[in-house]
Amino acid sequence: MELPKEFLSKMKDLLKDEYDDFLRSYEEPKIQGLRVNTLKVSIEEFLNINPFQLERIPWVNGGFFYQEEDRPGKHPYHEVGLYYIQEPSAMAASEMVDPQPGEKVLDLCAAPGGKSTHMAAKMKQQGLLLTNELYPARAKILSQNVERMGIKNAVVTNEAPSKLAERFPNFFDRILVDAPCSGEGMFRKDPGAREEWSLENVAACAERQSEILRYAAMMLRPGGRLVYSTCTFSPEENEGVISQFLNQDSRFEIEEIHVYEGFDHGREEWVSNGAENIEKTIRIWPQQVRGEGHYIAVLRKAESEEPTKWKYEDGLKDQKQLKDFFQFAKETLTYTPKGEFIIFGDQLYLLPDEMLSLKNLKVIRPGWHLGTIKKNRFEPSHALALSLKGDEVKNKWNLDKNSPEILAYLKGESIKAEGPKGWYLVEVDGYSIGWGKLADGVLKNHFPKGLRWMGV
């Protein structure tokens, strides 16, 4: 593996006696990990049906190392959303945010969605998760992963942090800033990061990270927790950014939390004018754990009596527009979803609790996507299917993960079936994967065309 010469020189100066061990880590293969989606399956249940060679990741409940030959991305359970494939060290940041059910949580730089979906699982479909990505193409991928994991309480936005800060002052209980960085910690798994690296890019990243962090601070409620993370080793982007921020904003302090024994501490000696307790931030090194490089700082905002008033999203006033949806729910579901409904174009969503006004925001997904309102009928969304369990529908069609029928379904083919006419929740081993509509002995396929398996 060819690494940038200036990077190697810089790391040798920083690490000194630790450098040789650090360099040897690049001779090791990249580490593979997945995290069980507890919104859909318990860890114990997943281990009972798991087809892979797994080994627990010590610092993540429900995180597992897997072997490269397992190829979990090519399994029906991946389409079901039973797990999320994620680099093991990257799972640590969401563990430290530790959101609780019912809280208001922001993931400010969220694509592709590993950390957002992790936090959503911890929130258990309760509260508000606002997950944001600046770049439109990446925001679309983020939205797709929110959908696949069956998350009901997330709003996906495509906004600049400055725009969100105007709308959400002192609002969130917890915020994660997984900041765009120079990517040094990903050199082993990402050739693109190696090719794009430069000392100039490190400096530019640090400047951008400081700006993002300031906007995040504006949105955190007094007493709230802010977690800053990067996947780089550069002190300029890590201890440097945090020290500059803390030295300028006295409302924040570093919060010391329990960490896995293989994790390292922040390096005060690597920055000038280091903030108080900067050594209580966290470094993850590839030569010390089975994972790539990361940096994490957990910050707490001081309590305050600052009152803030917000304008909440009201939802639909005219419930007549929902009559076809209510008819669908009566015929297909065992219950009717309740809450604040909103229509985007012809798409029906259910808003999470306590969502502020969406006016003038770029919104990719304003909540739980229920389906499409068409002329005199309602067509359920793929997101609705992936968020439902078998006891929440009147009709379901279960397929075995190893059957030719599940492969046919994933390729978009219809399936021979007998039963009452209507919508069926299609399952794999009891876990929802999509919709089918039964008529005349044929279950018509409603698995989305863009997700279908090709050439399998």
C-alpha cells in the first residue's frame, strides 16, 4: 500500500516510538463489521438465525466482526434491514452519543447513515431524529438507509448547518457531528482517501470542521450532549478543533465517559493552547484495536434558563384527503397509524413528535413514509412495509431465505400464491421485506425497481 510521503513523515514525528507499530497496521487486511438492527430483531434472535461467521465487537452492543467471504451485503437479510454494514471503529461515536427514547437528536453530517441508524435503534422509534446531509446525492442514500432499517421517527434534510441553526436554536438534547475530514483513518480501506490527501486539505478540513461545530453548538439545548468525531489522525482536525472551540465558548466542557480499554486518549502535546481536559477526548488506533482510525470528543453544554419558543409543524388540517389511506389501513393493517400527517406532493408521511416547521427547508423525507395518494386509491410505500411486523398486517406471505421464491421476489418477479385478494406483507423468515398484491393466484411484485437484484 502506497501512502502519501508527507503523511508518513508527519505521523513519524507525532508517534515517535509508536510509529513502527502504526505502520505495520497497514499490512493487515481491512476489518469488516456489521451492527444488528434492534428495531427489527433482538441480538439473541439474530444470532439464532445468523448465517455468518461472527465475533462480537467489544465496544458496541450488537456489533460484530464478520469474515470477508461472508458477503452479508448479498443476503436477503440485508434487504430486510436486519443489520447495517459498518466499519467497527465508526460504531463507537453513536454509542457515546447514547440517545434515549423520546429525546430530540440531530445527526448533522449523516450520510451514508450508519451512525443515524445506530442512534435510531437506541431511540426505539420514540422522539425525533433529524438526520442531515449537505450533498443531495449523499442525502438520497441516507434516506434510503433510513427506509431500509424501518425507522419511523426520522426526518431527513439536505441543508447547510447554518440554515438548520436558524431553525433549531437550543433545540436538540443530543447532537452528533461526524465531521467531514481528511480521512487518514480510512487509508487502509479507501484508496480514494489516500489519493485526495494533502497537508492543504487537512488545513481546509479543520477550518470547515470548526464552522460546523459552531453551528451545532447553537442547536444544542442547555445541558445537552454534543459528540464530535472524525476518521482522521491529524491533530489539527481533532484536538486542535476541539481546543479552539472550547477556548472560545465557555459554555462547553469535555465530558469524561467510560471507554473500551483498547482506546487511547487525546494528545495535549500535539496542539498549542490545548483546552482543559483535552486528554479526556478519545483516539482509536488501528494498531491497538481491530478497527480503523477515529477521534471522538464528548462535550456537555452548561445548564441555562434561556427560554426558546419554536413553531411546530401542524400537519394536515383537512383529514378528508386521508380517506383512501384509512380505507387501506382498515383492509390491510391490524391498526391505524395515528399522529400528525403531512402530504408532500402525492406522498403521505407521518411526522415525528415535536418536529418544527418544515417551511423553506430542503426536506428529503419529512417523517415515516406511508405511501402514495392516487386517484380513488392508496398505494403503500416500501418504507411502510419495512417498518411493519407480521402481527400488524392481516395478510402476509413468508418466504425462506434459501428458497428460489425469495430470489425471484428480489429480482422483481411475481409469485404463485393462493389466498384472499389484496395487499400482502412479504416476509423472509418472518421479517418484512416488501409488498405483494394477490389476485387470481398470483402475488404481483411491488419490490422497488431500483432495489431489484440484477444478474443473480
